[in-house]
Amino acid sequence: MTHDLLIVGAGPAGISTAVEARDAGLPPSRIVVLEKGPLHSYAIRKFYPDEKRVDAVYKGIPAVCEGRVCIVDGTKQQTLDFIDQTIKQWEVDVRYDEGVDSIARMDDGCFEVRTPKATYVARVVVVAIGILGKPNVPDYKIPRNELRGRVHFDVTSEKLQGERALVMGGGDSAADFAHYLVSKGFHVDLSYRKAELSRMNQINLADMQGIAAAGGLEFLMPTDVTRLEVDSGRPRAVFAQIDPRTYDHVVYALGGSTPAGFLQSTGIDLKGGEPTLGEGGQTNVRGLFLAGDLTVGKKGGSIISAFNSGVFTMRVILREQLLGEATPAVARAP
Ligand SMILES: Cc1cc2nc3c(=O)[nH]c(=O)nc-3n(C[C@H](O)[C@H](O)[C@H](O)COP(=O)(O)OP(=O)(O)OC[C@H]3O[C@@H](n4cnc5c(N)ncnc54)[C@H](O)[C@@H]3O)c2cc1C
């Protein structure tokens, strides 16, 4: 069966793209969303600490929603419940545990999309896989075997126990991780290479300062960790500016990066490691689009910017009549 629209990734951008297509009149059977994880919004589930406050205004991006899907301030669970409800309400067909391995344009202009379970054919493909699948790592080698269970890139994958933790990074993710660890009884050191936390939003900044004033957190700024050593099975951070310190856990919050290899394998042109995109995330391959965090570069995106990107992508797909005969004429509400 040929789908009109195949979306890769069931995060905010992928779900919003599907909803906009449904809103434009495309029936559920013509759209499929392939998700690598066992549940939708898998990056949010993994990288957001439980009980995290989800800000509608994130990284200074205004909370102005252009399409059918929108969030307000809430918690991680409320955000996930809302996306769950949205998938049901709009009858979006999401196939789980179907990580896409390859996308190839065929001679007839359609795309062949392969997962370990199946091969799909679609007229238009929107890749909305985000950047969190590939968290940034430091440029020194982490002794991962000796420090198994002690070095992390999120705070949900393993149960963290102990008294002292080091969080590396100066953005909002670092604040989320630090807040979570303090709430679990850790004393946290926050190491950032700059003297000011200029990338953190005002709420997180005030939160960090409040926790520091209460004695739960120490700012190590500016500091650079030059290497991680093993101290009786625990990580010992060696800093360029201050004496080494030993922790129960080290958590990196260094952001993610564009999956350049995957994009290039689909024929998408990259410049300086970033895709070159036209309006609505159109790539140089006709009918192949990017949406969400993949389209915003190093400055990063938000849930609402990912929702909006799905709206802009669908506008171009409809305007260019890329869905062929299936292009719907009548808008339809569920
Ligand atoms: C710690 C942290 C806190 C944040 N807090 C906030 C906040 O409070 N407010 C806010 O607005 N934003 C926040 N953000 C940013 C926000 O989460 C992202 O901007 C948003 O999730 C991007 O949506 P997306 O759909 O582009 O990508 P993602 O959310 O990354 O979703 C991508 C989806 O694609 C799937 N996928 C990946 N590879 C494949 C593949 N090969 N095949 C199929 N599926 C695949 C993933 O499993 C995932 O479900 C935060 C980010 C982090 C890291």
C-alpha cells in the first residue's frame, strides 16, 4: 500500500504534522507515523525528569501556536497525556518500535522507507526525529566500563542513588537535571564553562539561585572539566580551575546534535553539518521534508516551535499539491 504521507518520529513535530494533515481532510488510512520507541514522545519521556515543569515559553520562543495543537504550562505527565489524547482524537496511526533505517527516493518519485519490521512506500515523507537521539558528549574519553551506572546523559534511564552529583552544562536541561537531583536528596555541583548562566530561562535561573542559597547546590563557574578519573569506582572530575572532586554521579546536559549521517544517507544536502532547507522544512529532495528540532539549528527548539513546524510543513505540502490526487479539498474537524 502506498501512503500519501509518512512521518518519521512521533514527537511533537511528527504528531502535529499528522494532525494538520488530518485537519486538511486526509483520512487516517493515508497517513502513517513510524516511531522508534515503544511509546510516542520518546525523547520527552527519556530526557525530561519525572515531575518536570514543562514551560510553554522555552528558550525564549513565544508560546504562539499556529495550528491545531498547542500546550500551556504543565508537567511532563500532563504534556504526555495531552499528546496521547491528541493522537486518539485525530485518529493518527502511529506504529511503535519501528525505527526508520533508510529512506530512498524511487524512480516514480515515491519514497521507500525501511524499518526492521516492514517496508513502506509513500508519496511524501516528513522526518521529525529531533536531535536528542544523539546527545553531545565531552571531548575527553569517559571511562564508561569502570564508571558504569555513574555517568549519565539523562536522569530517567537509571536509578540514581547517592549524595553528591555533578551536572555539566549551563542551559535549561542542566537546570532540569539539577532540580531533579536536589529533589532526590543530592547535593549538586553545577559546572559551566562560562561565568554567567546566560542560556538559562529566568524561572530556571531563579530556581537554581534559590536552591544554591538554601545550600543544595554549588555553582562551579567558570569551570572546565578536563577529564574524568575513577576514584574507588566513582567519577572524579578533574577541573582546569579548581581541585578535583569525586561524585556519586555525573550527568551531562550538553544538548544534542543533528543526525547528519542519517540525513545524508537520504540524499539531503548538509552545509556545516546542518541541512539546507527551504520553506516548511523542504529539503533538496522533492517531497522529503524535515520538521521540529531538526530545522532550528544550534539555537534549539521547543515543543510549540515543533508543533508550529508541522503546520508550516503541511502548508507547503498542500500548496505544492505533493499528495497528488489524494490532496484533500475540504477541511475537516474531528
Ligand atoms: C531536558 C529537556 C527539557 C526540555 N524542556 C522543555 C520545556 O519545558 N518546554 C519546551 O517547550 N521544550 C522543552 N524542551 C525541548 C523540546 O523537548 C524539544 O524542542 C521538542 O521535543 C522537539 O520535538 P521534535 O518532535 O522535533 O523531536 P523529539 O521530541 O526529539 O521527538 C523525536 C521522536 O522521533 C523518534 N525517533 C528518533 N529517531 C527515529 C527513527 N530513526 N525512526 C523513527 N522514530 C525516531 C524519537 O524516539 C522521538 O519520539 C526540552 C528539552 C530537553 C532535552
